[in-house]
Amino acid sequence: MGKQFVITSEILLKVVCGLWEDSEDRFFFDYDTYEIREKDDLVEGSYTIPLVHVSQVTVMKDFIVSLNNRKLIEEFRTLSDQEAWSRFWIHFDDDGPLSSRWHEFEENYCKKLITDWCENNGISFRMDLK
């Protein structure tokens, strides 16, 4: 069967690595060990690729679009990332009625992102989310 990359909840947290768009790669997949390493922990000569990542604001904006609510989409369309992040929590506070829908969307978004990334990079994987 060979090596398998185990996608855990901890790994999913690394996929959403920051509030705003950040082009710097922080985490890398090591093909030799099938583990995720931080940039500072990379071993010279090892075969690595950057781990897929997305900003939380990008996920938030995609969630807004998924709701198919024209008023909300229009409200968020012109906001800066910082404004969108602040405004988002006004509508989707952790105690609000759409909170569980948001958290489910975010988890599914990250699962899809990382599984697509694995498939596109020839990485055998399995989910182990607890």
C-alpha cells in the first residue's frame, strides 16, 4: 500500500493559515516522510512542496456567496479583507443561528482543498478527523 498522508484536524488548521491573503508558504509536505514541516524545520535535500493554504477571509467570502443572499453578497463585495472579517462576525457570531452552518462550511471547504491538493500532487492520503 505504501505511505499515506494522514489528514488530521491539526493539518486542516494549517490549511487556513492566517486571516488575510498571505503569499508566503509556511508549511511544506515532505515526500520522504509524508509529514508536514514548518519552513524553518525543512531538511536540506528533502523533496518538499508547499502545503495548500487559504486565508480565513477567503473562506468567509466564499461562505457568503454560498448563502446565495444578494443583500449579503453586495454588502461584502466591496469591503477590504479587514472590514469583511469584522463585518462577518456581526452576522455570524458564534452564538448566532448560522454559526454551525459556517463551521461546517469551513471544515468541508478545507477538506476539499486539501484532498484536491493531494490528488493533484500524487499524494496517497486518508482522513483521520476526531
